[in-house]
Amino acid sequence: MPANPRRSNVDYRKLTSGLLLVLTIIAAGGVLKLTSSFVQPLVIALLLSFVLSPLVDWLHGLRLPWFAAIVAVIVLLLAFGSLVAFVLYTSVQSLVRLFPRYVNRLLDLLRELIDLLELPPELILEFDITRQIGTYLFALSGNFLSLLGSVTVVLIFVLFLLLEKPYLRPKVMDALQGPRTEKIWHIVGSTNAQIGRYLSLKLVISLATGFLVWGSFTLVGVDFAFIWGVLSFLFNFIPSIGSVIVGVSSFGFAIVQFYPDFGPIAGAGLSMLAIQTIVGNIIDPKLLGDSLKISPVVILFSLLFWGWLWGVMGLFLAVPLTVAMKIVFENIPGLEPVGILMGRADVHEASVPNDRLVDHDLDEE
């Protein structure tokens, strides 16, 4: 039976749209690479505005003026951020002062391992990781002023984005006058709500992970538990890879600190493993649901792309940005297939459309 020409045209248009989308993403990546110093703070501010907007709406619902609600939220954010920055700065300074002691303990452990394995003693000279870690620590302790400047720029962007929100709907209605204006605004509102829900829940889950790691490491007696809590909070935004990096690093630090006492080492490792397993495999899927699940292949490519584009900051922003893109594609007519392809599909569910397609083809014959 000859192919349906209408169906072939539809498939051709979808293929063309997909190729154009790929070319657009490549071109946009080049532009973002060149303008990273300006675009990065704007993207972070945009994601923060999605998280803070419900809180502003709630304060405004209490009959607080819109501008006052925004200022109150930003002041609370500044107070909390200043407290975390002060404790983190103090912890990093303490780590820098005690760094030589941990280096000596690490070198002693390496010498014991080399003797146990009967390796050449000169092999210890090949380990320059301690020098690299020391360089990163000293650079981090000296870059808090530049970090403060970046935070200030982000907060300014957040302020203006939140101030603009009440006027966005009238602007859209005036700019896009026509029968589809209400539908366009419905798509925009639904997209914003879903992105805000995801980011808010992810932020709460990451905060809970950081507090749990901080509390458990404090009970075990791991030094610089607050730093490990902050790292767990940050790396929770990098799925799978982030938890592995923090888990392995904290376990290695516990070995250096407590060896040959294996009790605290086991306590630190098991507590980190339990937290990451419960949060990552139970709480996270339960709260976020399956609708926002991203394909592992898409996550891998997003980490590679955003990591190449913006370095370490790109790794932290990769998954939130990818989820936001998936939500946008799912809400824009004509781009729904792209959002579906980005998602993680169940094998049984994926087989149902194929069966229906075969039945449909048989009916046509």
C-alpha cells in the first residue's frame, strides 16, 4: 500500500524542525560562550526568581506592597547568605591553616600503602595532588571579594526581574493582540509554574541533604562538617556524579583524619551512603515525580555541554537548565516530541504507542 503523503509531509516537517532546533542550539551555545560573564549572572538570577516568586506572592497576599515584599525576601536571602558565607569563610580559613597537618598524614598513609604493596619508594614523589589542593584552597580563600561582587550583580538582576513580574501579563496582552494571546499566556504561566515548582523542591531537597550531612558528620566528629554540608548541597544539583564526588572525597578525608581508627571512618562512610541513597532514590523521586525525569543520556550530554560552556558553574546549572528546557518544549505546540525525547520513558509505556501504531496501520490496510 503506498505511503500516506500527508503523513510523509508531517514527518518531513518534524525532521526539519528538529534539525533547525539543533542548529539553533549550536549557534546559541557559541553566543553564550562569548557572553558568559554577563549571561551567567542573568541565568542564575532568572532561576532564583522562579524560586523566590512564590514567597513574594505569599507576602503580597498578606497585603504587603509588592516592592516591600520583594525587599523583604531579598533581605532575608542576604541575611541567610551572609551567615552561610561567614561560617564557610571561617571554615575555609581554618582548613588552610591546618592543611599542612593533613598533607603530612596523607603522605604517611601513602608511604604505608607503598610499603605494603612493595612499590618503589620514589613513587611518593609522583603525588602532587596535595600541591594542587593547596593551590585551590588558597585561591578560594582569596576570592571571596570577587564572589561577593558576583552575588551583588545576581541580586540586582533578581530585584529587577521580580519588579517586572506584575507588568509582564499586560505587556504580553498588548504586544500579542489576537485570538491566541490568552493561550500563549496560559502556556507561559504553566511553564513558569512547573519550572518554579521543580527548582523550589530541588532547592529544599538539596538543603535537607546539606543539613543531614552536616549533622551526621558533626556527630561522627569529622572535621569541617559545615564545608561537607555545603558541598553536599551544591553537588546535589549534579545528579549521580555529584553524590559520587562528595561521597568519595568525604570518605577519603575521613580516612586521612581518623586512620587507624576505623570506627569513625565507617560511620562517616555509612552516614553519607545512607543520606545519598534515601534522598536520591526515595525522597527526590517521590517529591519531584516521574514527569520531570530526564534521560540519562540527555543528562550526560547536558553536563558535557554546559561544563564546556561555563566550566564548573555550568555543571551546577546543567540539570536545572535542562529540566527548564524540557518543560518549555512540552508546553509549546509543535515541540512536544522534543520534550518527550528528553524524558526517561518506561519500557512498557514505550511499547504501547508502537502497538497502537501497528494496529492503526493494519486498519488502514
